[in-house]
Amino acid sequence: MYRILIADDEGIMVESLKEIILRQFPQNVEIAVAKTGRTAIEQAETFHPDIVFMDIQMPGINGIAAIREIRSFNTSCLFYVISAYDKFDYAQDAISLGVEKYIMKPVSRSLIIQTVTDAMQKVDRLREKRSDQLKIQEKLETIIPVVENGFVTGMLLSDDMQDEEYYRNLLEITEKDAYVEVIQFGTEDPSGGLLSPVESRVKAQDNYMQIRSVIKSFQRCIIGPVMSDRIVLVVPHEDETVTYDERIEAINNMRSLLQRLSQMLSMRVRAGIGRICRFADLRMSYMEAVNALRDSRARVVHIEDISAHGIYEDDYPIELERDAFTALSRGDVPAVREKVNLFCDWMIRHDPEDLDSMRLKALEIVLRSEHEAFNAGSVNYAFDYRKDYLTQVNALQSAEKIRSWFVDNMTAITGSIHNQAEEKDESTVSRACKFIQENFRRELSLDDVSKEVNVSPYYFSKLFKEEIGENFIDYLTSLRIQNAKELLRRPVLSIREAGLQSGYADPNYFSRIFKKQTGMTPREYREQNL
């Protein structure tokens, strides 16, 4: 079926064209008519014609203007101008708008039939081309997830991803840098982290294509497969660095995405975000994102917001070793001692006589732990500060002595991370408090303070509450009201001036907050304290 719109202000012309076309193509066409340019545009919006016969001289909007407007929302229809005016300007305008043919009145029956026949053939070719494009797109929609899965899986499992350039070309990635986001699904545990029961993993796997669609609607990224309870995203980035504002934007965008996914899947969803790096180094960003994910103080955690970063993964025993490094990154000394002892139990059960492997494994994990502590800023590096390690380890002549050396060193390293994290958190909050105390008299928001200390607002809010015992607004309000009290004891200042100098530009709002905090209005307080 072909939809044909005839637009002409001459009723006889409209009826003649309509009669010729319907008689010649009775089963193939659906015809709509219009006698003004405005009506032609309105018909085109609802009728969606394949072919348009347009007169130029019509009341109101002329044919050329009508074609231009219709072309703006219907790029595929074919236009044929029918006019009694043989003017060069009209013909030139028609050509510029992609009109198929400029036909002069009067028009013969044979010319109309031939024109419609040619137009139908061209519509068929356009439809076939569009169909082929849709088929290609459909195939790409099937292939692209496989390609993206291959890229992400290769990036995680390969130390030297030789196919990087191939994938980048295939996925049309022009950027040289990127960062990794890791989304985790599950149910919340009492500590604020996520548990991942089997049903959560199955649900995420069953809804993978819907999850992909939602993620793609929020950001341009490469999406990996569901791996256990996680999905890994690679986000290309134009620059080598991410500004504070870009970081906050990424966190906010991820929060919105997680909310959508949580509603869709009816489960808890969290995310960690790693630092930007070259594509060849994405594994590092992935490890940072996983480490950030372990921090339960916020739904979305960027690695820049926390003290420690880095993760250790090995072949076996993977879960126990992961647990040990998770506890290490949190500075949890008792948990590290427990996990290391369990790891030593496994080594002894595995082969109680293989002391060399035990020594090597203990030394390997201690060195990796020190590397993580170095990345956290908990220890400094010196070329010779570990020169006695080999001598110490080789002198351990029993499994229990290896255990003792292993536990003691891991305890010391974890303790340094714990102390450094406390100092950093205290330093961050202390700097924030100092900034608030110096600036509470002006308009001040949580975003202003968190930007000053280079921590995202959501993470800073949790950190501040943990350290101070009250949220940012309560702390700021307390400072302002305390300052207002001191100023109200000075009779030389008006109540309005006392409010202004305490950060309240609106006197009425100042009065409401003051009464809420003290139980009396500023005026009542002044009268009692002068």
C-alpha cells in the first residue's frame, strides 16, 4: 500500500488527480487531500505519506514552505511539484528541497500514471533499503553484546590484551582513556554490604538484556556479562583526568541508574568506580572499583573518596584470600589475623611437608599487602627496607613458625592501614569543620564543603556523620545559632544584622530556625540576655 497526499487549492485538479490514480491503482493506494499549505502540513503529520503532489501557489503557506516543513519531520517521502508557474526561483527552491520532479500544468493522464509508477518503484527501493538496514541493525544488536562481553572479559583476565585495538575499532571507540564501574546485585547484610544469594544472580542473568538497555540509556559504555553478582562497565573518557565536577556527575548518574535497576529487579544494587587510565591499564581501574565497592558507607563509592585502593586476586583459595585482603583494606586487624590463620590451616592441610611453598606464599601475600599499604599511603618505600625478609623466611623451619611470621607481619601491615585511614578520615572531617567554621556566615551547602575537601557529597555526608555524630546541616545550624546568640547579646546590632552575620539573609527564616533551636525568638532571647 502506498499513501499519497495531493495538495492543491484547485478542486478540479485535486479530483482529477485522485480519479486517475484510483482508477489506475485501485488496490495499491490510499489518498488524502489538502487545499491549503497549512492543511497539507497537518495531513502529513498524521497521514505519513509516501508520495506528495504539491501545488506551489496555495492560500497562506505556499507549496515550497509546506515542503520544507514536512521534510523536517518526514525525511523519506517523495515530493512532486505541480505548478502553472514556470519560474526559475520556484524550480531552484524545489531542487534544493530534494523534489523528485517539477511538473507543469496542464498535466496529461499518461504523465500522472508514469510519475506515480516511478514513484512507487522508488518507494519500494527505499523500503527495501530500510529493511536491509534494520536487519543489519538487528544483527548488530545481537553481536554487539557478545563483542562487548569479549572485550570486558579479556580486559579482566588477560595481563596483555593483544586484541585491544581490534575491539576498539569494532566498537568505534576513539578515546584513549577510560574508567571502570562495577555494579553489584544482592540483598543488604547487617553491616551495610551486599549478600549475593543464588536467586539474585539468576535474576540478574535472566534480565541481562533489559539491564543492558537501561544502562545504555544512562551512559555510553561497554558492558560486560553478569559475573556472579556483578556487571563490569567500561566508560570511555576523552581526557586523561577527571575533574571533581565530572567525578560528582558520574556518581550522581550512577545513583540514578542504580535506582532504576533496583526498581526493575526489586533488589539492592551498589556500585564502585575506579580511576581513569589508559585502556591497556583498565585492570587496575577494575581492581579499584571492586575495592571501592567494599566500602559500605555509600551506595556509590568512587575510589578517590576512600583511603585504600587495590585488590589481590589469585587462583586458589580465592574466597579466603579475597576475604583476607578485604579485611586488610578496611584495616580490620582481628579479621586479618583470623583469615591468615585459616589460610595457614589450608596450606598445612594441602601439604604439611611443603615448607618451601608455605614460605613463598606467606612472603608473596605479605609483599602484596605492603604494596596495597603503599598505595593507601600507609607505608613509605625504601629499596632496602625488606632486605632481611628472605633470611627471615628461610630460617623458618616449621609450619607453625611460618604461621607466626605470616600473622605478625600481616597484623603490622593491617594496623598501619587502619591508623592511616583513621588519620585521613579525621583529617578530611577536620578540614571540613575548619572550612565550615570560617565560612558559615555566607551561603554554604554540602556540595561546597565536599568539593573543598575533594570528596563526593554522598560519601562525605556519611563520613561527617560518623566522625562528628551529627549531619552537616545540624552542625552548620548549630554554629550559626551559637554565633547569633553571641551577636544578640550586643545591643548595637539589630536582630536582622545578627541574622545576616550568622548566615541568614531572610529575617523570617532566621527567626523560625532560632526559635526551633532555642525555644524562643531572637527578640525574646535578646530581652532575657541583655
